[in-house]
Amino acid sequence: MQIRSYILLVALCICFVTKSHSQPRNYEIRNGIMLGGGLTQYDITSENFETKPGNGWFISAGLSGDLPHKWFNISYSMQLSENKVEFSGRMTDDVAGEEAVEYKLFAVQAGLVFHIKLIQSFFTLDLGPQLQYNSGLELTDDTQESYFLNGYDALGVMDITEISNFNINGMAGLTAGYGAFKLRAQYIYGVLNSFEKLNGQNLNTDGITQFKGNQSMFTFGAFITF
């Protein structure tokens, strides 16, 4: 029994020493709350429509973790944005025309971001996934409700407003700054088909039955960490 007690004591000492020296606690993990906002440029890239990016805005809040002992930092963020995009349209269905039909779209994005340290925490490469919920498309000018989209004989601008409300995004960007103040630029790409809800509807599409479009967004903003 005494030999077994010695063996148990030695095993406990080895575990204690191993834990104490292999996992040093001489670093400080700094957590913070991020608040910020900025500008967006939004588009839905598609072979079905002629589009042009529009400008909007966003506000963002999140939690950040500064990991001095790692080659990356990590943050969780939620972003609310109002985005705009232009489609090529015309006033009537039987007369050629070229007018900008502008829609707006609200979106909420929640994401996990890995900040890869290029120059410590002062300059990082940002990568991560996002989940998105967005509204449908809404005309910014109500007087254009009777307009038609170019590329189709009789497809109205109101026929495509009910786009898909959920998306999965991939994000890549850069963050630069010192201390609590950061500047951040990001490119966000929607993996899912934003026009999926249009497929299968009885629309005047000149025989086209499949619509496909992926959202593309640039953001540029400033953040403060508390």
C-alpha cells in the first residue's frame, strides 16, 4: 500500500509540474467591445440583369479578443446596413430607354472574424464567415413602380423585389490602426443565390426560368474598442 501511495504521489507531482511549465500564464488576453460604422458599396452580380453598384452605410458592434501569444486575434461582430443597387430599366414596355432604377436593401450580418497578424496587431488580414438576414428590394423612387427592366419585354421592376432573405457570406479584408482606434476595409461575397425566390414564379421573362445572382459588398469604416 505504501509503494502504491508513493507511485500516486509521483504521478500527481509529474502532472502538476507538467501543467505548470508547459502552459505558462505570463500573457494577458485583452477583451474589448467594438463600436463603429462607415460606408458600403453594394451590388448583385448577375447575367440576368444589368446592374450598377450603389452606395450605402453601416453601423457595427462586436466583441474582440487580443491574443498576444497567438499569430491571430479573433472577434465576433454584428453589422446593420442600408445598401443601394441600380438596375437598368425603362419607362414603358414598348419604347426603348435607359434609366437607372434604384433599389435599397437592409441587411443584418453576424460574423466570426480571424485577424491574422501581419504587423503585430497594428495591421491584420481579416478572414471569416457571416450569416445574413436581409429585406427584399425596395424602390427608392415610388414614381418608378410602373417601369420595366431592360433585357425583358414585360418584366416589371416590382416583379423582382421578393429576393431571398437569407445568405451565407465569405469575408476578406484588412484592418490597420493603433490602440483603440482602427480603420477597416472588407469585401463580402454572398455564396447563395439572391434570386432563388424568383425561380418557379410565373413571371414575364421571355422564356427564362432560372435567375441567379450573388451579392457583392465593399465596406470601409472606423472602429473604437473599449
